[in-house]
Amino acid sequence: MDDAQTGRLAVLATLWLVYFVLHSMLASLTVKSWVARRFPHGMPIYRLGFNILATLALLPMLWLMHRHPGPILWAWTGAGFWFANALALVALIGFARSARYYDTGEFLGLRQWRTGSCGIEDKESFRISPFHRHVRHPWYALGLVLLWTRDMNAALILSAVLMTAYLFIGAHLEEQKLIARYGGAYRRYMARVPGLIPLPWKSISAKEAAELVAEAERHSAT
């Protein structure tokens, strides 16, 4: 790998790190609280604006990855090709099937915009879907499957490593807010169900899920 390619990878890594820092900051309750105090009338569009900005901010990294991919480091071939793409297809189906269990209006920020909500915390209630009974962050887990079943060039593997690390860190930061909101019920959920990598021996039944949700709702209401 020549010096020019190494320099481009360094730029790519820097852009990802800046993106992750800004993404975490803007998603934090500290920044949301500051915005709510200074610009309360802007809060109804905060989540929507956050999502639009987060999407647009991906464009420089995606352009650099496309324009300067670097050498291929590995490619799925033979039976591995079919296995990797079958996993990716399963992940896409999982995204489609699991979407029904998410409040997409709340997630995208459209509900806050329509209702004029000025709250700093998400209003979506704690729910344990069939997917959440096996892994606490199904979309993160499915995203990792899609990411790591691709042929890897230098730019993509660098991005994949950084994105994987950020998903683990982001999941931890997100769960600190959930613990504060739902207390011991969410801690017990964490102890019983893995975060990003499903484990066959660690899951909960529908009955156990309903009991945890009921306990979380009682804690949130107090």
C-alpha cells in the first residue's frame, strides 16, 4: 500500500471518528437539555434534524470509500460466497420483519414534529419484541451481519472495524439512559439477554419479557 493510499485511509479514519463524536454529542441528554433551554421552539424538529444531519454527514466517508477503496483484502468465494450472501439476505429480512416492533414515527422524529413535542427524552415505551428476547439491539446486530458479509477492501475494512467499535460504545451509552429510565428491570434484562451477538443459551420467554416490561413501566411511572 503506497503512501497516498495510507494518507487517504488516515483521512477516512479521522472523518469517521469526528462523525462518531458529533453523533454521540448530539444524541446526549446534555446537549438536548442545552438546546431545550436556549431554543425551546426548535425541540419539536430536533430528532428529525438530527437524523437528516446524521445521514448527510455520512456522504464524505461514503464518497472516499467509493473513490479510493484500496486493495481487496479478502473476497468471499465458493461456498463462502453463498453463505455470506445468505446471511446478508436473512439480515435484510430481519430488518423488514423487526420494523413492525419499532415506533418509526418516534424514531425518525416525525411524531415530535407533528405534535410539537419539546421533550428531551424519547417517548417510545419499553417493549421486548420477539427479536429483543434474543438480542438487546437487533438492528445493530443485523447491521453487523450486513457489514461483515461484504468483500473487504482496505477502506471498507477500516470503516467496518471503526463502525463495529462505535456500535458497541453507542449501545453502552444508549443503555445508560435506559437504566436511568427503567431501573432494575432493564438491568435484569441486560443480565439475561446479550447486547449485539445472539447466544442460543441466553434468551427470555414471552412471559418473562412481559413481566420485565410491566416492571419497567411501573418504575418509569414513579
